[in-house]
Amino acid sequence: MIPAQPDPPVHQQLVRYLLDELNETACDEIEIRLLKDAEFQEQLAVAELEVAELFEKRLLKPDQMKLVRSKFGANPSWKQNLYFCRVMAAEEAKWSAPRLSRAKSGIFRTALLSGALISLAVALAVWFVLHPSVHSTVEIGKRSNVSVAVLLPPPLKGLERQVDNTVSLPQAPGPVELRMVLRNDFYPEYEVRLRSVSTGVEQSLGTVKPDRPTGGQHTLRVGLDSSQLSPGRYTIVLRALERDGSVVNVGGYSFRAVIGSGNR
């Protein structure tokens, strides 16, 4: 259920996130929270509807219109959001200002406004009955020309819910960035090794130093081309160098690579 009264500061931040107006650190924090917080995902859905309304009414700047069209234009959920905005606009038009201005009494004006609200509520209810499978238009982490996937570590036994990490591959070959959330971070750098579960082929993705924002989640970023991945399951092993020169495995991740719904 979409919250009726989204938190204003959070809402504005999510609108800016959709319009690519936040820095990398802020985007990372939002994307990690979206993976864990169902209510935050609902807040994102509200922000998406506002962006769709601004787009539909041509209230965005020209560069924002172009950005939104390229990011979301081919997404079915985005098209449904636009259609919903048109339905709501049509209902609002039935109760336009000229009609209200003809109301002679305050009581009659109140009745008209109440009728408008009821019509809008009915339209909203019908929309969600007819479109029960509407999901967020945002593929978490996908912005600009790079597909970004946030990978969470395996859960602590009995303490966390199992998370099925998914990496959405662009239909046309392009850059992909894997961001691995570190539960523990004790080494200056890590070697990242990728292994295909189906073929057993293993490759090194290089040695990476972690991002350590003050007060934020430590992560590792690894870039690769989508042609290095095929649909299927993969594991990632993190290796580190001990002081005595020995190499140890210090962490692991698993994910499923799938072909995305298309460029936006």
C-alpha cells in the first residue's frame, strides 16, 4: 500500500534521486536502503508518480524531460504511471475551478469538493485493481549509462532473511558496476574473484580498495563489461593478504545475472 502522506524531506530526496540530482554517496545510501526497507520502497513509488505527473504536465526542465524519457520511456510501469496521471487529470478536470466558482453557497462548494475527492479515490482504487502487478519503475542502481548492482553478503545464520542478489544486464553490451556491501572490513584492499556456477570458470576482477564513507556502509566497487556475464548464477570470493604474506578468503557473495527489461 502506498503511504497517503509521504515524509516531505524523504520524498524530495527521492524525487531528486529519480532526476539524477544526488551525488554518488547519497545514491548508494538510497539504493542500499531500498533493498531492505519495504516502506522506503513505497515512498519511492510515490516519488515516481510525482515525476510522472511533472513529466506529463511538461513541468520539468528540458534537460530533465530528456533524462526522464531516456531513463524510463521503455519501462511498462512508467507507461502505466503516465496513464494513471492522465486518468487523475481527467477526473480533476470534471471538478474544475469554473465549476466550483458557480457554487452559490459554502455548503454546495464543500459538497462539490467532496464529490471530487470521492471520484479521485474511486479512480485510484480502480487503477490498482486493474493493475495489481505495478512495480517500481526504477531498477535499483541503474542510472546514466552504467548498470549498478548492489550485492549484499550472505545473512548471519538465524538473524537475517536470505537475500537473492540479482544483476540486471543491459540488452546491448555495456558497462556494469558491482557494489559489494562489506559486513566486516579489516584489510586495506581485496582481490575480487568471479566464478560461474554453471561452467566453473573463474576469473580475477582485480584488486580493489574499499569505499569507507564516514558513518556510512563500507563497500567495494568493481567495474566490468556486461559481455563478461551471461544469464545464470555466479559467486564472488574476496581474498586478502595477511601480514605474514598468506592469502585468505575473507568473504563471499552470490548473485543471479538476468537480462534486463531494456534500456531506459
